Amino acid sequence: MVQVKEKYVTDGNGRKVAVQLDLKEYRKLREYLEDLQDALDLKRAKATARKFISFEELGRRLKA
């Protein structure tokens, strides 16, 4: 899990209405979310795949 240091933006009544992140923290969070999406895509692909081929077979097919 990515640790981020957020700062809250409040309205005139003191209610939290937004979050402000340091650009470095924001980039780490975006990278984490992209990795998570990749993992979910892989899980979905494995669940719906009919047949897998080896990496070597893929290389042979691409060269052909």
C-alpha cells in the first residue's frame, strides 16, 4: 500500500471538501493505481482465457 501525506481543503464551515497532495505523492499514487489495474486486467484475462501458449511459442509465432 502506498503511504500518502494528504492535506485537506476546507470550506467556510470547516468541512473537508478536497484533498491536496504533494506532486511526488500524487505520482506514487498514480503508479500504484496503474499497477493495481494491470493486476486486475491479468486476473480477468486468466479467468477468461481459453488457452495459453508459452513465451517461447509466442516468440516463434511473432517471427513467422
